[in-house]
Amino acid sequence: MKSLNRNTAKTGLFLFISLIFLFSCRVTLLPEYNAEISKNIENTAKLVDKFYLLMSETTSEENSGRSYDRFAEMYVEIEVEINSLLNQNKIRPLNENSTRICEITLELWQKYKEEHKTDNTLSNGLIRLNRKVFADLFFAMQVAEEGNKLVNNPPE
Amino acid sequence: MSFDIHTVIADMGSAVKNTVEDNWDEARSVTIQFLQNRKERIALMAQLRISGELSKEKFKRRLEDEKLILEAELNALAVISKAIAQNAANAAIGVLEKAVKAATGTVL
């Protein structure tokens, strides 16, 4: 009888300790969804889209119509926005995936900017390709941010 | 005080399964979209190479860029996978927590 009581007490103690652990035990692999960053991604994506669409629709390669100087200011403006997105992502804990997507976007933005500077023009085909590349990268960025939304609130 | 570890483990397994199933469609649709985007980019690159707008060297460089874009897409999928893993793990912990609470009759 005494041994039975001791076993019950042990089980009770085990369950009590488990409760204490469980109370504070939640798996966290991702940062919380941030609506402001999501909006910033959307706005930067729109800015890039507008940049390439305007270049395609309002200029042509003839008579140096697409020389780098004509677009340098917009290149800088967009690079500032991508840099800002990168910094916003960098400071969030558990956010290495979104940060890496931003780094890749920035790397390719700078690369294609340099390409435009070197060639001092951009063909219609390359405008289409660059526009597609960045649309797809911003889509990946938005998927990552929306992915944070998939996380359910822990059960009460 | 009743605490059947076999039932609790089975319930935890069901909770994990249900959570993964609930989120699986999201991962699937995003993967399909990424593949579609890739197809469109490669088709455009091939078209530009054929028309001569992309030189051989530039075409090679763009193929290298595709590796980076793939890395970005895999990072986006990693977020979805982590969200599923986090939900599944917390659902299992939730089941265990509930069972322990019921066994002890403790109100947290």
C-alpha cells in the first residue's frame, strides 16, 4: 500500500514537472508576420515593374534613348528601397531565409545596373527578361513573408 | 489521475498529421508557381539567345543567375516548411499539455 502511494506520488511529481516545462515550451522557428514589410515588398515590386515598363514604353534604343544616365536616378532610388528591405529583414530574429532572398535581389539589381552602365543601352528583350526576373524574386520574397502568417497561434 | 502514454503519443501523431495536411496545399501551389515562373524565364532566355539579343557570354551569365533565383525560391519554400514544422510541433505539444493537465486536474 505504501509502495503504491509512493508510485502515485512519483507519477504526480513527473506530471507536475512536465506541466512546468510544457507551460513555457513552444517551438518557434520563424518571426511573426510583419504587414509593414509585406507592404514595402509590394511597393518596391511595383516600383521596379514601373521602371522597366516605362523604359520599354517611352524610350527606344535609337539615338542613345536608353543610355544609362537617363535612368541612373531611378536605379539609385530602387536600390535604396531594396537596401531598406534588406535591413528591415536583417534585424528580425529567425529571419535568415527572407534576408537571403533580399540579398539575392540586391545582388542581381546591382549586377543588371552595371550591365546597363557598361553597355549604355538595354534591348527590349533584356528589359522583358529583367522585369520577369525581379517580378519572380519579389514573388518569392512575398511568399516568404506570407509564410510567416501560416504559423498558428499556439494552443491555449 | 489517468495518463495513458500510448493514447497520448497516438493523439500527438494525429495532431502532427492533420497540421501537415492542412498546410500542404500552400507548399504545393507555391512550388507549382515557382516552376511555372522558371519555365517562362528559361523560354524567354532561349528566345533572346536565338534572336541574338543575348550573346553567348551573357546567356551563360544569366544561367548562373538562375542558380541564385532558385536559391531564393528554395528559401521561400523553407519558410513554408518551417511554418508547417512549427505548427506540427506545437500541435503535438498542445496535445501532450492537454493530457497532462487532464491527468493532474491542474488549471494553468
